[in-house]
Amino acid sequence: MTAATQPVRLTQVHDYQFDADFGGERPPIRLDEPAPLGQGTGPSPVQLLASAVGSCLSASLLFSLRKFKQQPDPITCEAQAEVGRSPEGRLRVLSMQVTLTVGVPADALEHLDRVLATFEDYCTVTQSVSQAFPVKVSIFDLHGTRLK
């Protein structure tokens, strides 16, 4: 089964600034490259990619835990891309580190081992981009205990 998503329309505002219109009633987001190319007035395309991966992983973790009627809220996420040069000397995303934190202690969550073993498999964005570069995922509980 395949499905098309609603298109995102990008319109140049000035130099490297683009407004991304997601359609409907949603307000556009101003994108901008960081200095020296742009002015850094909005998120960069690399930051948007990191936010897409982080959001998808967060949603997959939440969905997987809620399937077992668990309440891990609030989940927080930090996603950071490593950008470097390809063998041809061009800038590329080389890897990404994603850290998820559940808002409760680990012992408050049942079936946690099962969820942690499978939730990434259901993340559409992460599974797609990880074919191009590694995405390293770490998970912690409310007290900072590393779960994965």
C-alpha cells in the first residue's frame, strides 16, 4: 500500500529564506540557512530533517507504549545531525543522534523490553533515512536511567 502525502510548497522570500507552506490552516514556517550562507532566521533544512526523525521516533515510542496501555508522558526528544564532507568534498548528513526521555521511571512501564526492541521498526522517517546514514537512538527514563 502506498499513499501520497499533502505537498509542502516552498516559496523564496529573500536570499536563502523560504517559507514552507504545509497547507490547510497551518501557518507557514520560515526556513533559512545558517550564516555565512543565510541569516539563520529560521530552522535549516538539516534541523527540519532532525526534527522529522525525532518526532517520528517519539510518536512511535508513544504509540508502542500506549498499545500496552502505558502512560510515558511527557516524552521529550533531542535530535542532532552530524554534518561533514563526503568523499567528493560536499556537505552531507553523516549521522544523527536521537535521545528520547520518557516522563516516568522505567519501573512504572510494563512491557518496556518488548517496546524498546520493536518501536524503531515502525518509524517511517527513521527507517527511510537510516538507509543513507546511521541514526543512533538512546532512551532514558525520568531519573536519567539509560533504557537503551
